[in-house]
Amino acid sequence: MEDTIAALATAPGRGSIAVIRISGEKARAALEKVFYPKNPWEPRKLLYGFVRDDGGVVDEAMAVYLPAPHTYTREDVAEIHCHGGPVPVERTLKLLFEAGARPAEPGEFTKRAFLNGRVDLAQAEAVMDLIGAEGEAAARVSLDLMEGKLSRKVGELQSALTDLLAETEAALDYPEEDLEEMMKPALENRMAALQGELQKLIDNANIGRVALEGFKVVLAGRPNVGKSSLLNALSGTERAIVTAIAGTTRDTLEETIDIRGLTFRLLDTAGIRETQDTVESIGVARSRRAMAEAHLVLVILDGSEGLKAEDQAVLASLEKGKGLVVINKGDLPDQMEDGELQKWAPDIPIWHVSAKTGEGLESLKDALYRWALPQPLGSAGLTHERHVLAVKAALASLMRANAALDGDMPVDLLAMDLHECWEHLGEITGQVYNEFIIDRIFEKFCLGK
Ligand code: GDP
Ligand code: ZN
């Protein structure tokens, strides 16, 4: 931690300016060895000047020095804004390394912000999520977390637990009978309330995760019903290969689209056709796996042909509550028998579209959006698997505490479970952490963040 680190903070490549960030005890000393301002140094003021080495001017630049603790890392920080080309950036960085800084690891600036207590772990993660956000929905939930929404919720739950703990520990001084009469019902009520809150976080976890990671939709159906055409029509591109020969789409093909700010990952599959062709069998196995991993499966049918045995097989393979039927080729004469379809797709919502004319696509998109986000974005709390696991572990501890109370176990056992619950919640904000987890989280950051 005593090291002073430096890295390019802006995206690599060419731009009008590039910002190099330095953090640590030697930030100012390193800056002064490299950058020569036209006017005298003054903290928090962007100064005009030159980056110089022994040979002369390396770049014309601006620089600022920000003393601790009111900085991103809470350490001394400096920035050099040089010209945004690889040569000025590399030469300036090299000079900084010679002046005592070392290259920063990915995420190291934000890691220091966390270790120095400027942000908690959920907020640090949200910084990365915001940078990686593909759509507005992802940005919205990341901003909420960055601003402290989840951290505050965790804090509230923890302080309720602390109160509970204080009361149970006070109860250690009372005789058993008094505890039984006076405290048990009250403790039970409060534990039940806490359990409800934890359960709600778990129930709503999908909202945040879908917003952040996107909603996975698989287009399934026998060859030639129009999966590739529909994928193209929905994404507005011509990426998937469309042909009139059955079995052309051999591999799975992903297309990302944005519907009302939410990211959808649409996957075209090779179809669930039984086949001897090995290349195609690999595709079939993949498409089965894709269907299992998807949030939603769109079963595409060809309305101009009616229901075939292969269609029935696809419908039969659907997981309950995970499918929509899309009858394509609505521009052609309708041969689909409603009764027959009802038999094979009971309780499955049906949409009529034409990939060719675009008819019905807007209402299909609306349906996809409602399916992906049945609740408003604002009810999102947890955004990562890690958060969900921590809340589930906290809930398990709380249930053990409840069982201990029910079974008239010694009060100190109860207190232990409550304390464990508190700690699991603390994993979310990083009050409780181990190096390994921290490294895993920050490794995923880009360089210079
Ligand atoms: P896939 O094998 O399910 O991916 O089907 P394709 O997208 O490759 O389409 C098979 C054939 O059906 C192609 O000749 C498409 O032009 C045609 N097709 C797809 N969608 C429509 C549609 O909505 N209307 C009509 N008339 N033809 C379509
Ligand atoms: Zn296709």
C-alpha cells in the first residue's frame, strides 16, 4: 500500500487528451520530477505546462495535484492531462515510473478507495458495473448502488440485528423463566420481520441481475420457421445467416439488443432436430444447453405450415413457465390449427408476427420487456451472485437463531447465530472480507480504474 501507482485513466488508443493518474505518498514528488508548470504549484488547480525529460519537451500538458484525503483513493493523487496519443502517454508514464511510481494493477485505484474506507465493497463494484453498463437499465442500478442504496439497506438490517443482539445478551442476566415470558414473543416477532426483509431481497435479486447482465432469450424451433429472420428483424441487423435450405444455422448465434434501455441477449439455435450429421449434433447439444440457461425460450412456429411433429417435440421440451410461442410468417395464409396448438402449448402465451414485414414485432418487444422486468427497476437491490449468496447465508443464520429460540437453546447460541447473520451481511459491503475475495473482485476491473 505504500507504493505509489500510476496508470492511464482514460481508454487506451487515440483521443484528444489522455489522463494519467498517480496515487500514493510519492505522487507529488513524481509529478514534480516530470511536469513543469508555467505558474507556481497550487493544490487542486489545473496548471498549464510541459512534461520534460533530459532531452527536452515530451508533451505540452495540464496537471493537477490533489492532496489526501479528499481524493478518489484518499491518498495524494496527481493527474497529468497530456495529448491522447500512444507516444506522449507511454513516454510520460515511463518518466513517472523512473520518478518512483510503479504501474497500477487493474482496479488498484478503486481497491485503494475501498481499503482506505472511501467507498465500501458494493459501491466499488458498482463503479465497475457503471463503466461496463451496456444499457440505461444497467447504468441506473449501478448508479443506485454506487450512491449507497444497497449499503444503506445492509446498514439498516445490521443495526436491527445489533439491537436484537444487545437484548439477547442482556437476557443472559435473567433467569430462564423470565426470558421465556418477557422476551421470547418480542424476539420472535423481530426475527420474523428481519427474515421477511432478507427474503424480499432474495426474491427481487433477479431484477438487478437482469438489469446488469441482460435478459437471455433463446429462439428455438425446427429449421426454416424463421429464427434467423426473426433475430435479424428484432436486432435490425443482417448478422445471422438466412437461407431457404433447412439446417443452415448450425451454431448458436448471439445478438444483443436494447429494448427500452434493457439489454437482451438473443440466441439463435440450430434447432432441436435429431440428426446424424455430427457438426449439427454439436449444435443441437449446444442449443439444448442454451435453452436450459436462458431466462426465456421463444418457440418459433411457421404459421404458414401448421404444427409438425418437430414443433411438438420442441414444445414438449419446454420448461414450465419459461416459454412464449411466436407464430411467424403472419404475412402468409394461416395454416395453424388453434385447437392443435392449444393441445401442445397449454397456458403458453402466443404472439403472431411476421419477420418479413415486421408486423407484431413491437408488441413482441413489449412482451419481452414485461417478462424480463415484472417489477420496476427501483425495486432492485442485489446485483451480483456474491450479494445473493451472502443474503442467503445471512438468512440461514437467522433461521438457526430462530430455531434456537424455539428449541429453548442457551441464549449464547442464539447470539452466535445472530452475530453470524450480521457478518454475512457485512460481506456485501466488505466489512467482513478476505484478501482472496477482494482480489477476485478487483481483478475484473480494467487497468487504470
Ligand atoms: P431458421 O432456419 O428458423 O433460422 O429460418 P430462416 O430465418 O433461415 O428462414 C427460413 C425461410 O423462411 C427463409 O427463406 C426466410 O426468408 C423465410 N421467412 C422467414 N420469416 C418469414 C416471414 O415472416 N414471412 C415469410 N413469408 N417468409 C419468412
Ligand atoms: Zn436460422
